[in-house]
Amino acid sequence: MSGTGKLALDSSVFIYQLNKSSLHWKTTNRIFESIMMGESVGVTSTITVLEIMVRPEKLGKESEIKRHETILRSFPNLTVIPVSFTIAHEAAKIRSEYNIRTPDSIQLATAKVQDADVFVTNDRRLKRFGELNVLTLRDLRL
């Protein structure tokens, strides 16, 4: 992952990393190490906050909630991008043209507006979005 430039990360990348998923943890760990070391820059949408906080909120796991918040607020070289008017409008274009669900179209619009070099996801269906280099965790697997 080193020298990859700007990586836009889908929520699934965070979920696999935070849960230490055996299937994808090596790959997500490599991504986050690259960002932490400054070899790449990471961006994600505030949609990621919503998606990764549902489970710990539902289970009332305060320590997990605080851990997730800390990571999203202070991880080196990672920026959480709010949904602006520009991103929302771009997401509407993506949704209308590619028939992609709203949360995914917001993630893709964020990546596009932020001029990401790569959008990393675990959803193969998002590869049909031809305006960005979309890679799945399987594409990046060691």
C-alpha cells in the first residue's frame, strides 16, 4: 500500500479492522499502517461514523464506542469528511446514473470530491462506478 496516494475508505474497511476480521485483517492492517506512517493519506465520509457505531451503540458497549470515536477523531493522516452540499449533489448524480444505494453513493461522492486515487471497499458491486479506481479488499489481499 505504500505510496498509494489518497485512499478513500468505505465503512467496511473500518469494520474489518476494528473487529479484527480474520478474513481481511491483514489487508486492512496494511492499509491503516500505510496511512499511519504517512505513506498514504486516508479519507472517509461521516457515513462511516454512523455505520461503525450502530453495533456498539445497540449493545451498549461504552468502551467500544469510545475506542471507535478516538480512532475516527485522531488517527494520523485520516480525515473524516462531512457531507457537504457539493458531496450530496455529487452523490445524487452517482445514485441516479449508477443506481447505487444512498450511503454508498455518499462514500463514492466523498472520494471523488476529495480527489482520491483509490476507493477501497469490500462491495464488488461498487466497481461499476467507473469514475474512480475502486478496489476491493480481495483485490488487495496479500
